[in-house]
Amino acid sequence: MERKVGTVSRGIRCPIIREGDNLADIVVTSVLEAAESEGFELRDRDVISVTESIVARAQGNYAPVAAIAEDVKEKLGGETVGVIFPILSRNRFAICLRGIAMGAKKVVLMLSYPSDEVGNELVSLDQLDEAGVNPYSDVLTLEKYRELFGENKHPFTGVDYVDYYSEIIRESGADVEVIFANNPREILKYTKNVLTCDIHSRARTKRILKESGAQTVCGLDDILNAPVNGSGCNEKYGLLGSNKSTEDTIKLFPRDCTDLVLDIQAKVLQKTGKHVEVMVYGDGAFKDPVGKIWELADPCVAVANTEGLEGTPNEVKLKYLADNDFRDLSGEALKEAISSRIKGKKDNLVGDMASQGTTPRRLTDLIGSLCDLTSGSGDKGTPVILVQGYFDNFTD
């Protein structure tokens, strides 16, 4: 019988993961039990994806806010610290800010506007237009911001992040001054010791600050990039990718987990004879068209992956072929012509008009985004995702 189904993404339920658990065994057992329960079989080139959260939990990669405070004080001097370009997030940044403020006497908080790096709005573009404000050049004090825009609560969380972050800093024992600007050089009018909290633009921001006379420049990736008093850490990303665990503890992004994906791949091959691909994924890379939030608050989508997930899709666009090369065909003749074209496609379609409109992104980013949408971030209980048929095409 002809196959009528293409890509299928399944959430796989697992036990609650604790520090020290053998995650590879748990993942493989959970996938195989799901296959038996639901009546499907694993196939070569299926993708097993594991959310970064349970990897970090199994690793025990946690740290208290006191460790953040000590590292910030040691690296940035403990006096006035400029904290620039943080994202607006109760889960992602608020608890980090608490530790940062505990390690300083004063925090000059510089917020980008009209939105943060991942799209959370402080004000709308329409509000800026009405006020005659140019976000690329104008620097606003807190007083001017309030005069022009008043109180602005996040549409989904109901939080006024300006007040929320200011109160966290004061409660942590530091003074606070808030400004709004998009040029990193502006912070140097207040302090020469700067912690830049942007995620994907951090290298450029650090370079600009250093070239402009900053005394000390750190990014979130430079804080807790080594253990502090026995805490967890992330050698590559520091605080990037961390989120709240308890009121006093953060869960860090997982440390190197290449061995984990290779172990899962090997165990599946041993048990089933199938060669699957495996990845550990963080936030997906996609944008909410209504809330305007770009999901990618983690430093990357794929924390680790097996070799078969490297590269980008190499696909032709069926509707282009149907409307151009084979516009005079229909029915079975059209199907056969397109199938023949797919089977004869080159290994690299860069520059081929038949590939225009196919998604020009890395496989790990595409599959990781699919997995993040499938698993969700709440109570579904499916931290492992099985993707089948992703590498199939119209001829399979």
C-alpha cells in the first residue's frame, strides 16, 4: 500500500528525572515502551530529541544565587555595575538579576526599547511614533519614560518589568538607576564596569564596549563559567540558557552532552538494529506573530547532536516544479515526472531555482523547533520527542 503519511512528531512520556539518573537508559526505554504501547516501529533516520532541561537535571547542574553574587563581585568589582540589554523574563532573567544585584552596591539597569532582544515589548512602535521618539538615538531616563509612556504591563504576564526589575535590585541590597537606550556606549557615562546580558549579539556588544573605553566587560556567558564554591557551571555559556529552579536556585544550561547523544544512538542500534539520530534541544527558533516574541532565549537550539543532523535541507519545491517545469502535466504523469526529478536531484541545490522557497535553515534548528513546539514547556510530561519521516520525500 502507498504511504499516506509524512513527518510525524510524537511526545514521549518519561519518568520525572532526578540528579544522577541514567538518562540514556531512561530515554531509550521510554521510546521503546511508547512504540510497543502505540503500535509503531522505529526506522532508520528517525530522530530522538531530548530537552535540555532534563539533561541539566540529570547532571545536577544547579547553582545558588549566592554563587552568582560572588562571581559578579569578583569579576566586576562589587561597586557600580552597568547591567545592559537583559531580556524581560521572570523565569529566565529575574533570578539572575537578583544574584547580580547582590554582588554590587549599585546597578545601572539599561533596557533596550521598544522591546528586548527576543521581542518582549516595553512600548509599541506606534507609541514611539506618537511620542516622536527615535529608539536608535534617543536615551530616556526613567522619569522621561514614565512621562511619555506611563505604566506598561506585559500583555501575557501582566508584569511591568521596569518596576519588577527595579524592586528585585532594591530588595537585593543595591541602589538602582534605570535608563532606556540601544547604543551600548551610553552605559559608559554611568560606569566603566559592565555586564552585558544580550544573548545572540553579545560578542558585538562586548567588542563595542571594550573599544569605547570600558574598564571591565563581562557577558552572562562569563558568569558561572566555572564552579563557585562547588556550584554548577557551564564552561561555554555561563548563565546563558539558565532558568529559575527555586526562589534561591537556578538550573544552568547542560554541560557537554555529546557522550549522551552517542550513547542513546548506540543503545537504540543495539536493541533494534536501527540507526537513529539524536539531539539535545533547547528553545526553538520561531516568532509569535501576535505577541511578537522570538522564542530563542537559549544561546542555541541544539546543545548536542549526532553527525547525521549536520547540514541544511536539500529539497526541491514541489509547487515550483508543478507550476513551471511540468505545468502541462497532471495526474499520474505529473506525479511520475516530479518523482523522477526528486530522485535525480543534485546533492547540493544551492542556486537551483527549483529549491527556492525551501527553508534555508540548519536541520538542527528546524527539528529542534519542531520538538520544542511538540513538547511544550508546561505539564505535558513529554521531555523526549520522536520525529519520524523527517528525511523522507514525495517518492518514499
